[in-house]
Amino acid sequence: MEINKIVTDGTVTLTIKGRITAVEAGDFSTKVNEALSESSILRIDFKGISYIASAGLRVLVSTQKKITAAKGKLTLANVNEDVMEVFEVTGLDDILQFE
């Protein structure tokens, strides 16, 4: 998994490539928390993600809670159909914001 960060107008965008498995979830969590230390407005670009495990979903739920408490915003962008199906099956499509 590869994660790149761009900061634009107070928004941190993380662009991820690869798969978010249980093994990579720790690195994913670290990068997300680093981004949250810079801004409470976070955009995660899933264009290069083909798979997300439950550990990755837990990172997103935890992130959403932190951002809500900080009155910020979390947006997931460019989620492909297969990954979106995971969000729909788990009900996270009702909790998370997509563009």
C-alpha cells in the first residue's frame, strides 16, 4: 500500500494505492492520524484501492468519530464499485460521506 499526502487550502488529501488489508491497516491508521494533526478536514482518495478489510473500516469509523468531535469533515472520493459494495453491506455508506 502506498499513501501520498497533499495539503490544499486547509484540506489534507490522502491518495492511497493498493489494498488495505489487516496488515496495512496500522500504517493506514498512522497516516490518517498524522493528517488529522494537520487539519480536521480530510479527503481520502480511494481511486487506487481495490480492497479494504474490516481493520481498514475500523480506521475509517474511528476517524469519522474524531472528525465529528472536531467539527471537521471526512470525505471519501473515487471509491470503486467493489469497495463501495463493502461500505453498503456494512452500512457505512450511511455514516461516511462520499464524492
